[in-house]
Amino acid sequence: MGAFVEPSREIDYFKPSVMIWKTRRRSLQLTRRGVVMGILNTTPDSFSDGGKHVRAASALSYAHQMVKEGAEIIDIGGESTRPGAAGVDLAEEIQRTIPLIHSLRNESEVLISIDTSKASVARAALEAGADIVNDVTGLRGDPDMPRVCADYQAGVCVMHMQGAPRTMQQNPDYEGAGGVVAAVQSFFAERFEMLVALGVDPEAICFDPGIGFGKTLEHNLELLRHLEALQQDRPLLLGVSRKSMISALTGENDPEQRDVATATITALAYRDGIRLHRVHNVSMNLQALRVAEALA
């Protein structure tokens, strides 16, 4: 992965003829078709849907609803990573997520992602039938995480975050040439090299620029303006759904009323080559993707 290059109409970015993301259950062909990852938080304190799916029956029902609406991946998390969120101990996170993963795997062939930074949670989730590990620390928070992902041949989502959830929004800053875009590019390149060296299949890796994770509004906008430069030979997962940056742009304070803006970003990002979208409202974002595909 190369150094930051200011995008221009004259530059022909390298794009592979076929973009594949390997997961345990199957590989996703992402050259043209967009894929929606539905968010399922089993937490009491997530910023948008905290407390709605803490009961197992409710969570399982909602997972099936998202699959019916077209989600190809269900991303299950048991620890909130919103700004200022406190950590959750290992036993609690396992209790919130693993029975749900086991039940969903028994009832569905949908790809299942575990949203965790703890290797023990990831291992338990993969044993229960998960296919993907989505780690907001970029597999840096737990030294055992890369080995777990490699051993189980899991799909891996490596996210960029400056700082930690509890403090990441206090004073995010990116110095040096290229600013936040160059910093994220450099992080992706370093993590790719490190993870491959540790045994992770290069085709199992995708990246997430971490919108809202240790970034100001302007940092977020700069990343969204340069998505094509961020996505080189590996797919990019974009997670902007209902985030506070949308409130800053639109004045909408209710997270559940930010879905139209989310779907707008989804469609625009598709035109920049982004095929993986982590969202709350599956049906609305899938409609946006299908229109964007038809117009591409």
C-alpha cells in the first residue's frame, strides 16, 4: 500500500480486476456488488440502539429481520465503543454475544461478525460459528488477536482509531504531510504487513477508516472525500451509520432520524469504490446501493 497521493481526475488508481474478501464460511465478490453489514448491539449503552436488543429473543428476532431485509453480514457486539464508553469485562461480553451467535448460526447461513477487541471473545465467537472478527483497535488491543484470526481463517476487519473509546474524541490531531488521510493510509499499510507476517491471509483482510473514532468533523469529511485513495488492493468497510457527524452537518439530534443521510453517504461512497457498508437501517441502505450500482 503506497503513500498518500492527492486524488485527481488524471490519476489512474490501481484497482484489482476482481476484489475478494475471504471469510470462514465463504468469500465475498466485491468488484461491483455492494454488501450491507447489519449492526446488532447487545449492549445497554450504544449510542443509537442501546438497550433495544439486550434480551436474547429480541436480538435473534432482529437478526433474522435484517437478514430478510438483505443483510449479508450480521455484526454482533457486546461492548459499546461510542465516545466516552466504559469497558466491559470478559465474562459479561461473552454472555451478551456467544449464545446469540450460536443460536443465529443454528438457524441461518448468514455471515456473522463479532465486534470485539478481546481475543478470548473472538475465539469463543468463532467456535460458536462466527465468520469475521471486526476489531476497532485494528488487532492491536490484544496481542493474541492476530493468531486467533489466523488459526480460524476468519475474515478480519482492521479499523483505524486514534486513542481509545473513552478518550478518543477529547483532542484528536493529525500532524504532518497529508494529515488524517496519510495517517490512515500509513496505518493500513503497517497493519497489513504485520498481520500477513503473523499468518493472516491477505485476502481475509479488509480495512475501516474509523469514521468518528478519534476524528473531528473535518477529519471525517476529509476521509470521506478521499475514499478512493484509502482503498487500494483491499476492500474498505465504511461505518457512518447515524453517527454524530451527521448531526453536525444536518442538525438532526435523534440518531434514528439520520438514516436518510446515512443512505446518501452509502450511495456516494459506492461511486468511490466502497462495497462494504456497516449500517443500522438495512433496507434503506440496500436500496441506495442498488440504485448506485445501476448508475455506475
